[in-house]
Amino acid sequence: MEYGNHNFSNLQSDQPLIHGIDFKHPEDICISAMKGYVKIFTYGCQMNDLDSLKMCSLLAQDGWRETQSLKKADIIILNTCSVRQKAYEKVLSNLGRLRPYKRRKPSLVIAVTGCVAQQEGADLIERMPHVDMVLGTHQLHRLTELVHEILIRRSPVIDTSFSEEIPSLDLVPGKEFIRPAHRAYTNIMQGCDNYCSYCIVPYVRGREISRDYQHIIEEVRKYASSGVKEIFLLGQNVNSYRGGRTFPDLLRMINDIDGIERIRFTTSHPKDMSDDLISCFASLDKLCDHIHLPFQSGSNPVLKAMNRNYTRETYLGLIEKLRAAGPGIAFSADVMVGFPGETHRDFEDTLDLMERVRFDLLFSFKYSPRPGTRSAGFIDDIPEQEKLSRLRQLQDMQKRICADIGSKRIGRVYDVLVDARSSRHEDQVFGRTTHNAIVNFSGDPSLIGSTVTVEITRANPNSLTGEQIGAMR
Ligand code: 5AD
Ligand code: SF4
């Protein structure tokens, strides 16, 4: 998963957002008259990125256009994340900054969606009276209906109810929203039943709900026929998918779809890594040689207190099995430092696990207590300074590992699916290897969307540089 927050800007500023959801033909869609402008801010993970695309698509069908200008916006949406305290605070501070915009334009609709909306509900409007809409994680499909309600009634609306089904899982953004056009993200499930003691996700995304496999297959087939080559399956816990087929069965079905060349998924839980799933890395030619497998800590007592349901030995055993199934497979993961009670010895165990696995990419965080979770009741006893120092030590070590892995790739040749023009060098493009490594090389934008072979010539801190040696296909 990618963390951090960013503006939602898959479209050029002020481009009309036409076409609706579910691949209807433009002529079939009754596009409402232009109603105004919308600005969406997206925080957090890829799930939120996809939810923002869906909201954009829904609003476009209802006659709203995206703008990057806050002044011009008639609707401002903050699609939020509350997984860590810092993310949550950022949302609240950015919401506060919107007050003057509302003062200047009282008709402005300010909506909060995603995990902070789910967590706060009506309290958010009490604290921030300039907010008009609080829309929970199961109710995204109601967005346009609720915008209308606000515009008519001029009073705030809140819907943070959980339901048995999540209709928005089945919403598919119009193909104009798929950027780059060769990669599409697809929800296969939402929510989590694991209740790791530090994690707010089960409370804000709800229990696991899987999407029917037939809907997923139908969506992927449509994507394939419209030129998508890479499918990225998304969910908080994809490897416990139960939508009428097992997750490995779903992968096998997608692997059989003509036109799809690459399959990726995130996020997986180590306790749900079945042998069947591991064998997919050996048997499915389209499944990329990369897995994101958060380990959180390398210490058994900490893993136990986190309620992770595996030990460092079982995690290392999984890595070994995955390496046997897919030699050359790349690993990425999430890890946390400073969990309550984490001793120096525990922390050393985390570093030791990193040294044994040698992750290509690691997302590392300082623990922060989240309201309502079990660990919020534990004493947050590791001082902030100590958390920071452990985080720095861990990140320094990871930098060394990354440099080493990168340098070993020099001279090797990889298939690179070209994503876009480089923003730094006019004459360069970049794409990704099967390991999800970013490769920059001199090339024409006409290569975007095709796969070329590239020889690696240099390893940079976060990417590789190479030279194209093979034709596009
Ligand atoms: N404090 C710090 N990091 C957390 N994460 C989840 N909850 C917390 C928390 N309370 C991290 C985990 C998870 C990632 C999405 O965020 O590493 O995998
Ligand atoms: Fe949170 Fe654990 Fe579920 Fe991941 S598996 S979303 S860390 S509760």
C-alpha cells in the first residue's frame, strides 16, 4: 500500500468529468446539466484512492466537474484516513482551514468521507459546524443523493450506518478515470475481522464483506477488453476473501482472462497465507513476483500483544515457502516501532527479521494509540524520543538493504510496463518491473502502456535507471 496523503488529481484541472460508472456507453448516459465544481482530497491507502475515483465518477454522472481550485469549488470532499493519530490530526487541521471558504461562499458543500467520517460521525459536525456531510465507509453510493438533500434542505446530513452489503464495492469508475489507462484497481472485499490490538480498521471499515466473484470477473473482463493490462486487487485482507470462491481460485480465474498481463493484490495477512495461495506464485504466469506482507514486529511477545496470530518463525517460514514458489519474488511490508512494552530486545528482533527477509520496500511507523482499540487501554510507555530513534535506526538499516538490493539489479534485464513520462526528465519515461520496482529510462511517450525490456544501469535510492534493449509489445 502507499501511504501518505496527496491531492486527488487523476484528471487535468477543470476537465469535464463526463461518463458515468459501469462502462455504459457515453450515448447511454443521461448526463445532467453542469451543476458546479468539486474538489476531492484523498488521504491514506489505495482503497481510498479507488473510493475517490468512484465518487468522482458518481458526481460526474450527476453533472459535477472536478477542479483543483478551492475557490472555485462548490463541493469539497475530504476522503479521509484515521489509521494513525498523525493522519487523523492532519484531516482535522485541513478541515479547519476550510472555514474561510465556507464563510465566503455559504452555499459551499463540505463533505467528509472515509475512516475519519466513520469514526467521528455526528461529533465531527459538532466540532466543525462548517461540515455539511459525514458519509461513512459503507454508504459511499449515497453521495449524490445526499448532496442534493443538502442543497435542498440546507442542513447537514450524516450517514455512518453499517450494512450487510456495501453497494459501492460494485461501483466501477468510468474508463476515463482509469489512469494510467493500462492499470485498474478493483475492490474484492472490505473490512477486517482480525482485531489486531492497535488497529482501528475493523471499527471504521466494519467486518469483512467480500464481493461476489462473478462481479469481479465481469469487471476484470470489461477492463481487459478496454485495454487494461494490469489488475490490482484491493481489500484490507484480500487473502481471507470469501466471495463464492477462494482467493487462489479468484486469482486463477483472472489469470485466464485474455488481455490481462499482470495481477497484483494488497493487503495480505500472514495468518491467511495458505499453501494454495503460495503455490499460485509458482503456477500463475501473470501473478507478479511481489507480495506486500505486513509483519508489524519481529518479536514474539509483541506479536502476541498485537493479537497478530503468528510468530516470527511462522512469518519467516512463509517467506521461505514464497521464495521457493517464486524465486526472485520481492517483498514489501508494514512495520511499527514503539508498541506498548516493546523492549530493546524486541526491537532488535524486528531488525533481525528485516535482515533475514531483506524487504524491497518497507513502510515503517511509530505506534500511536487509536480510540476504541484494545491497545488504547495499554500504557503507551515508550517515550516519543525513543520511538523516533528506533524508527530512524530501522529506516537507516532499510536504506542500506534497499541500496544493496538495487545494486544487485544492475546489469539485469527486466520487462517494464511503461506508466508515464518522467516528471524530471523530458526525454524519459518510467514503468514498473514485476517486482514493482520503478525503472526510469530514455524513451518516447508512445511507449506508455506497452511492455519493453530494459537493462538496469544504475540504482537510485527509490528507483532504478536503465536502457531499453527490447522492442515494445
Ligand atoms: N499506530 C501506528 N501504526 C499503525 N498502523 C495501524 N495501526 C497503527 C497504529 N495504531 C500501521 C500498520 C498497518 C498500517 C496500515 O498502518 O503497520 O499495517
Ligand atoms: Fe488492521 Fe490487523 Fe485488520 Fe490489518 S489485519 S486492517 S492491521 S486489524
